[in-house]
Amino acid sequence: MKQFMKRHYKQDLKMYIKLMKYLCILLFFVSCNAQKKSASSNDIKNKSGEHELVLLLSDMYSGQNLPEIQIIKEPATLQKFFTKINRTRKPGLAVPKIDFRKEIVIIYCAGEQLNVMSPFIEIKEETEHQIILNVLNKNISSLNSTQEIATSPFCVYKLSSDHKAILFTKID
């Protein structure tokens, strides 16, 4: 009887291991397909043909004292920006991977502020020859008025590069 039980136990164990292998392979393929679907949903153009502005990064310290908007069309300039903001960070923020043949990067640094404002860019209007972007600063402070924090927030967006003129309007 013991040999019979050992033999069945070994067979059950082998079948269990084989089942676990198939389950792991199935989970691997399902997770890979899920990543493909999420990547395709972040395409630069949406279904109506209009451009989509994709937020890549937003943070509260840029090291920039004055407000500035940069349109970056080559990797060297993007690397230079991240080198500047990563001077005081260990580890620093990672430079996003951008295909500069198809996309451009728009960086908005709000400058040094004594309140907690988050910079934000949105598409106001798109025509055949230009894209108009609104530049906003949203108040995210939950502090009372006696507490002030010096920040220099920034945001990094990507937009498809189709050589349209980009105009900015500031909304307070």
C-alpha cells in the first residue's frame, strides 16, 4: 500500500508542477498583452485626429527661479534640463524615453513661488496651422495662509511633432 501511495503522490506532484508551469506561462502572455493595450491607448493622436498632450512628469522642484516654457526637439536639450534639476537629487529623476522623430517635449517651469501651486498645460484649440495651449497654475495647498513653502514646480509633457506652430496663453 505504501508503494501505491508513493507512486500516486509522485504522479500528483509532477502533474501539479506541470500545471504551475502552464499557469505561469499563461500569466506571462496575459500580462504582456495587457501592457500592449495600455501602450496603444497612450498614442499621441486620439480617434478624432486631434493631438493629445501626455503628462510625463510633474514635480515641485526645478531649480528655476523665473517662469519658463521650453519646447525641446532633441535629446541633448532634454538631458541638459534633467541634469540641471537632478543636481540636488540622489538618485535623480529618470530622463523619459522620447522618439524625437515623432514627438516633441514641452516643459513648463512655474518659477519660484511661496505657495504650493502645480503647473498644468492643456490644449485650448487646434487649427490646421497651430496648436494653442493654456498654461495654468492650480493651487494644491491645504496649508493655512501663515505657512508658506518656497517651491519651483515644473511639468513635462510630450506632444506629436507635426510642425504646427505652438502658441501659449497663460490663465491665472
